[in-house]
Amino acid sequence: MKVTVKMGAPLSQVIGERKVILEVHEGVMLSEVLDELQARYPDFEEGLKGKSLRKPFDRTVYSLFINARPVSFEDAGKTALADGDRIALFLPVAGG
């Protein structure tokens, strides 16, 4: 089965990809997909902490979504994916 991962800037700039399509096994957990991204892109974890921002953080600053629904990183290990799921990693937006 296939899942698509879309990443916003600056994470996409850090790893050099805006979109990745992965072939994964049936019943894969979201955490396994995140582990695969870390294995493919050595700067992935640091990118999640804001590498290339003016002041990187010591924790993950990105928001995680599956099919436009928010998912916490803490729940990634118990979140199974289905064929065609779309995963998105974007910085939270605030404004006024």
C-alpha cells in the first residue's frame, strides 16, 4: 500500500523534498512511517525541531495530520494507516 507525506517549509527545505510517496506494509503505524523518514533523511528529526529557523527548539514544533485530521506525535505508535492516507507535517500558523 502507499501513503503520501507532505512537508511544509522549512522542513521540506532541510530534507530536500516537499512530498514523499512511500510503499508500506498493510497495518503500518504512523510511527513506523516517521521512523522511515528519519532513516531516509538524516536531518528529519532536527528539521521537526525547527532546524534552519532563526531559533531552533529542543522539541518538535511541527503539527501532524492524517487526511487533514490532527494527530499527536504521542499517538503515532497506536495510529494505523490505510492505503492512500495523506500525512502532513506543517508548522502551526498563528496570526491576527
